[in-house]
Amino acid sequence: MLKILHLRGYRSLLDFRLSLSRLTVITGENGAGKSNVYRSLAMLQRLAEGRFAEAIAMEGGMPSLVWSGKRLQNEPVRVKWSLEHERFIYEMECGLVPLAPGAPTAFRTDPDVKQEELSLVPLQASGGSKSHKVHLVARRKGPMVELRSFDSGWEKSPLPLHTPESLISEVRDANRHPGPALARETLLSWRFYHQFRTDSESPLRRPLTGAWSPVLAHDGSNLAATLQTIMESGRGHLLEEAVQTAFPDLQWRPVDDQGRFQLQICRGSLKRWLDAHELSDGTLRYFCLCAALLGPKPPPLLVLNEPETSLHAELMPAVAQLIAQVPEETQIIVVTHSQALAAAIEERCSPCRRLDLVNAHGETRRAGDEGANRVWVFEENEGEE
């Protein structure tokens, strides 16, 4: 389980430290910085894939990513991720590409990874207190990496790393150095869903040839196949219950008369099935949430960003009930601006940690802490510092 996320210098997250529970709900008005929390987590998965520079380029490059408010004199421009998982602790600091007259580059907006550290948490300490010793297994300064193997101690990586990428993606010898492999596979196993395209060209609206799909694609393109997989994997009763709770007396099917996979519905006095291209945005997105939350292959971490998009307010209890049915082994983070959804989740899911965010002079802070002269810290069982 992910225990603590600490971000420094990432857009509005000047110094943001969050202690997470099995279910965490993050709320706030538009512009409070909720999406920055979501993006910062999703960025870690791109880092593990070896696509860190590409992901940052899609956000406008490092100059667009870093905190743009006041800084201390001579303070370097940096973004820092600190991640405390029950199995490892990972820290990474990156900044702007330095001016190098002797080695000019056109990739001026790429991240320049300055430092990294990776430590493993002993298995017997994974559920214990913070006083347990951890084992540093990898460290980096600039392009040079030192790795610790269990048979020969510390050794330098034979080749320098590309400065825009992480040792987690670049160190691939899992037999000698299992630490980076553990962190990489953990990050890659996380699942992120940020709305779903429902325009006329959306893959949700096109019939496809289906394949067994225990996991909904991030864009929902295999929606019908995932729904059929849920029906055939022994969780169909949960899916039917979720649909009837939201849309009483609705008939639906994921495979049409030609054997193509597409969501079709029939309701009321209609005498034919409506194809996917005819369905409302809200109907498609609700079925996507069903597929994401009820799939037979739950992830260790599931992050939903604004799942309420296009849904009627009356559907918030149904969405909360879907979240309540996710297996206990899955940790969930819900980022939403819907107070109704947040309240419905709190009512149906226990334990549930809720965090309300506000924007204070460009900085994301916890509600009630806008006027403080310090950045807030929220720690489990410790309150505010």
C-alpha cells in the first residue's frame, strides 16, 4: 500500500505531503490543485515505463511543470517526489537542463534528473512503525548510479544513465538488483482513469472485435469486452446490480446481433437496441466506471479523477456503492469536485479519509490552512504540524 506522498515544487504543490489510507477522497473547488495531485501520481507510472521526458513534454515541458511563485534567493528550480510504500521508499529530484556551452542540446524542456534514492523496507517491518531500519539499495547523482547487490556490496553502474530518465526504468538486472525491479513493477501495476472520451469519434462508440479483457483500458476502448469478461468471470451479479441501481428496468448487452462488441441498451417503449454511438455521455461513462471498479483483476492502487463527469447528481450514491464493492486488497484514491459524491463515499465506505483542498495565493493547501505562514503537513495519527 502507498502510505505517504510528498511533492515539492510541482505546479501548485509547493510542499504537499499526504498520508494515505486504504480509501482517500480528495475534494476542492476548480483551481484548488486536485488534478495536480492526480497528475503527479500518474507521472510516476510514466517514469517507471521510461517515458518520463515524454510525459513532461505533454505537460508543456519542465518550465511549465515547476512552481512559478516566489522563491528564496538562489534557490534552485526543482521538482521533488518522495514516495513511501509499504515495501520501498523512493525519492527523486529533477530540474531544468543546465546550460552547457560545450554540449548544446535542443531538448531544453526535458527533465534533468539530479538525484535519486531507493530503499527497501524489510518484510517484517512493512506494517510496523517508522523506526524500523530500511536498506538503501540504489542512489544516483546526475547520470552516475551506484547499486547495492547482496553479494558484493556497492558497485557503479557500467554506463551513465540518460539524464531525462529514472534508474527505476533503466536498471533492468532484477537478479542482481531486485530493488529497482520491485519499484518498477509496483508503479506499473497502478491503474489511472481520468474521465473517458465520449465525443462522436470516441472508441467507446465504435463496435470492435472483442478479446478477453479483465482490465478496462485507460481510454475505455475495450469497454464492451470488459463488461462481457465481468459477466463470464463470476462477478456478473455485481454488474447487474450496479446497472439496475442506476438505471431501473434498463436492458443492456455488450455484444450485438452480428457478434461485434459494443454496448447496446433498450428501455421503455423502444422496439430496438440503441447502438453505442447513440448513447448519452453519462450512460457510457457510468458503464466505464462499472467496468473499471468491478473488473476481475483488481490493481493494488486505483486512482479515479473526477468520476462524476457527465453523471446526474442522483447517480452519486450508485458510484459510491461501486467503490465500496472494490476488494480490500485494492487501495483507492478518488479526486473529485463533487461534494455529493464525497459525502456518499464517506457514508458507504469505512474507513475513509477525506481531504479538502483550497488554493491559497497559487499554492495548494488544506482547507482551513489558507492563512498559515507554513505549508501544511497531514500525517496519520499526528494531525497537523
